[in-house]
Amino acid sequence: MANHKSAAKRARQTIVKTERNRFYKTRIKNVTKAVLTAVEANDKEAATTAVKTVNSYLHHCVSKGILKKGTAARKVSRLQTKVNAI
């Protein structure tokens, strides 16, 4: 347990931020899975729409500090490559 007032505050903040990050990371996995599912089904329209959603959401996460810019760009690029291969 924290011995100082500031340490106790940091512990509380960590709990809140961990919960928030868990929400964002779960959502990232879900929107990514939507693209991969559409790609496996060879559904070009659904995959294209899903990639736009993923692109928007990943860059939103970058602005919130959940992901780094390069990580988001890499994930979008890899998904876009799979969609283009359909």
C-alpha cells in the first residue's frame, strides 16, 4: 500500500487509466477482427468499409495516447494490403 499521499493518488490514477486502456485495446481488436472476417469471406465492400472504420479509430487512439503513430500506421497498412488482395 502507498505510504505517501502522492503515491496513493498515483495508484488511483493507474487504476482509472488501466481500465480506460483496456476498453480502447479491446475495441481495437474488435474492429480489426471485423476487417479480417470480411477479408476471409471475400467481401470487398464490407472489408473496405471496415478498413475505413479501423483507420479512423486507430488514429483516434493515437490522439488519446493509447497507441504510437507508427503502430497505428503499421496496423492500417497491413489490413489495407489484405483488403487490396481480394
